[in-house]
Amino acid sequence: MTTATKPASLEAAIAKAIKAQWSAEFTDEADSLEGGLGYVITTAAEPFVDSAARTLESAGGSAWEPIHETGPLAIWQDLRPSEAVRLMELVSSAKDRAVEQCLAIIEMELTAVGLAFAAEYPDAQRAGATE
């Protein structure tokens, strides 16, 4: 890094490189970084999902009925349909917020790595730099 390179521009370049890498690497929804994080969060939320699953729509599609046996991970049982729907809405919102926060933390931590390296080795030539 040359002494003329400002830390803010270096920080922006590092963040851009990180985002470009995960955009290039994770191209479809099933394998996306967001999808992977969402899977981890949904798996951790299984006690809520199992609780909401204790209320099912009947075969006719118009009536709801509780399942009276408790699921293996359920926290609640015999939820009303509106309660099951609301529980899943809360889980979905929490998952979205958690994914957003995880992505921000990953970017922040990896950017800090790049800045720490640049500070420790100020004479290391950056890719694409012209002398």
C-alpha cells in the first residue's frame, strides 16, 4: 500500500471485494450465503416451527384443527390458526433480521482483517496498483 492510499478508500475497496466474492460464489438461492444462514436460523427455530405445525388446515381447506399430540420440539401445542400464523411471521422476521446482521458482521470482520494487514504491512503492493 502506498502512503497516498487513504484508509477510507482501502476500506471501501476491501468491502467491495468481499461482496463481489460472495455474489460470485453464491449464485443460486439454495446455495446462497443468505440461504445457508437462513437454513441455520430456521433449524435453530425448530421448536417454534414445530409448535406452529401443531395446528393444521383440514383437507377441505376451510377448517383448522389442532393436533393434540405435542411435537418432539414444540414449546406450545394446540395453537389457534391465528397464533400459529403469527408465530411463523415472527420467526420469519427474526430470520430476516439475523441474516442481515450476520452478513454485516462478516463484512465488518473481514474488512477489519484487510485493514489490520494493510497497517501491519504498509509496503505490501496491492493488486491493480500502479507505481
